[in-house]
Amino acid sequence: MTINLQRFMSTMNARPPAMASDFEVKIFCPAIGSVDELTFRAENISLPGRNVTTADNLDVGPQRKIGYAVIYPEITIQFILDERYQQKEYFDRWIDEVVGNHRVQRNPGGNRFNAGYYDDYKGTIDIQNFARDGQPTYMTKLIEAWPMSIAAVQLDWGSADMSKLPIIVSPEFTTKLPSSDTEIKFRPFLVKEEKLLLFAAESGERNEMIDAVCQMMRNCVITPGDFEPNNIPYFDFEHLLLHIRSKSVGETAQFMLKHDKEECGHQNKVSTRLDNIIYKTNDDHKDKIQLNDELGVKMRYPTIAGISKIDENKTGELLDVVVNNIEYVYDKESVFDDFSKEEANTFLESLSKEQFTKISEFFNTMPQSRIEVKYECEKCKENVETLVSGFESFFS
């Protein structure tokens, strides 16, 4: 095909190429306000990308990828600093609104470790592109934006270059914990958290993996308040884990799943979407357990630490899990919630087998957050449905 040069030049003149330099940035933080000078000192910025997450179509016929969700990655903005470093001061103050008060000369009595209120620090960033004639064209508005990282500023006696300040802005997501309907805001995990998780996975030690995941959660959850993953029910823990994982590295995971049919036992490579989260409940489940006509016990849900001990399947540690999750004991007249571990152990040892079984059923029937996986066994061609735990999926 011959290119018509005249037609090409006519098209280019009618609609000239976009210039990367024809833009302006407007930034607003509700707790600080906006500074017009930031608009003119934003040297470069990335227009936000959009990554489509896909799942493999496993139906009969040609295999193809199907798009079903979008992930927004972080963006970086670089500012030219003035000689008073006012741009750095602005973003230092903004991050102080997120966590602590590290610019202590501004508020000597401030608490350096308190998390701020989300509505006080979530801001907006407007990116306006312009045509060569100055007319506005493409417009991008980032909502619920805030600085996640201020890069180091290099100072050098031998340099005559201008000082520049790169700022990383991270996307945010929300989910609700199944047990309480509490809204949790979080960001995707970064390279530093991924390294932590990889080292833990390489160790093969379950406790190291649990510690790494808990630390990752502490870093990624940005909801104001003291969030501690070791204090939430295990099914909430798995629910949150699945959502952070899907927004960090994609919403599709691959597993090696053994077909549990005895005469088959084939290891299948299965791809599934992580948004197939099933919150499984049991109609017979209850946390107040009547042991006899006089006596009952109220249980609390175990955390990730408690579940890890259940998985070890050791009798002594199983009893520890039960003891640690007795909230109170009650009879017709009183509630007993102030007791030592030794007293709780003595109480359990006094129960009949039937009464202890009732308590065990609390753990067997408690809610679960699981990924629903459906596949056709590669060997026997049987259609299989199974549930995979969030913790398993994270290290798959």
C-alpha cells in the first residue's frame, strides 16, 4: 500500500500531534487547601493508566482471555522546587494529615503516630491537557488521591541543577468486613511488601508467612484508627487478604488442585477469578452455646493466630484455641467473664464429651470466606466444584 504523503500532511496539519508539555495540574488537599504555584511547578506527570484484569475462558473451544475488571496503578508527579522548598513543605504537611505530625516545629505538641481522618486528607488532582491553540482538550480527575510517598531530594555541592521533588500518588479501594459490615479502605501492596511476602514464601514456614501477611495488611490498610489484623475474625482476615491481593497483582489466580476423587487424584492446573468470593454461613451456627439447662458459654471468633494452631492438629493446642476464645460463661443468675487461663482449662476439663462437642461445633460451623473454583478434571473429565481458602490463594 502506497502512503499518500499529501493526505498524511493534510491530516497532521488539521489535527496536530498532542504535545506532552501542554498540560497543567491542579491539586487540592481538604486540610491544607490548594496552592496555585504547584500548578506551574509540576514539571511532569503520568496520565493514569488502566490495567484490565482477565480470566481464562475455560469453556469448550478456543481458549481466550475475558476482561472483567480494571486496576488503576499509582502515578508519579515531579515538581520543581523553589529556593524556600515550599512545594516539599506542602506535601510534608499533607502526609502529616495521613499519619502523625513529623514536621514538629509546626506543632510541637502533636502526636507523631496518630492516623488522620480519611476525609481530611483524601484530595483531588485535576490534569488538564491543551491543544496548541490553548483550548482545553483531554481532562483527567483523580478522586480520593493523596501522597503515598515523597522521594528523597538529592543535594550536591558540585551541582548547578534545579532540585526536583517526585511524589507518588496511590489508588485506593474499599471493602466491607463480613462480620461487622465495617468499611475498610486499603491500597495495593508495593514492591517493599511484595519482597517481604516472597521471602516468607521461600522460607516455607507458616508462621513466617502469617507474620508477613499481617505486616503487609498493617501497611496497606489506610482506614483511620488502630487496625490490627491479629484482632479480626479469621474469615474477615481472609476476605481482606483476597481483596488486597486482587487489587495488587490482578484478580486471576492459578492453583494446582488435586481432584479428591479416590480413583482419580489428578493434579489440575486451574485458573479462577478471585472475585468469586463465597461468604459461607451455616444456619445451625451460634456463638452462645447452651451446655445444659443451667449453664452456657459465649464464644468469640478465632483470629489468624488461633486458626494456625487448629491447622497444626495438636490436641493441647486445640484446647488452647478453645480456651482463648471463651468470651464468658453464664448461668441463670450470673455472667462470668473474669477468669484465668487455668480456670478456663479446669472448666473445659469438667465438661462431658457431649458438652465439649457442642463447643467444637462452633469452630466447625463458623463463617468462612472462600474462593469458589469450578473446573473440569484434565484426567477423568469430571466437573469439579471446590472452595479454596484466601490464605492458600495468596501464596499460590
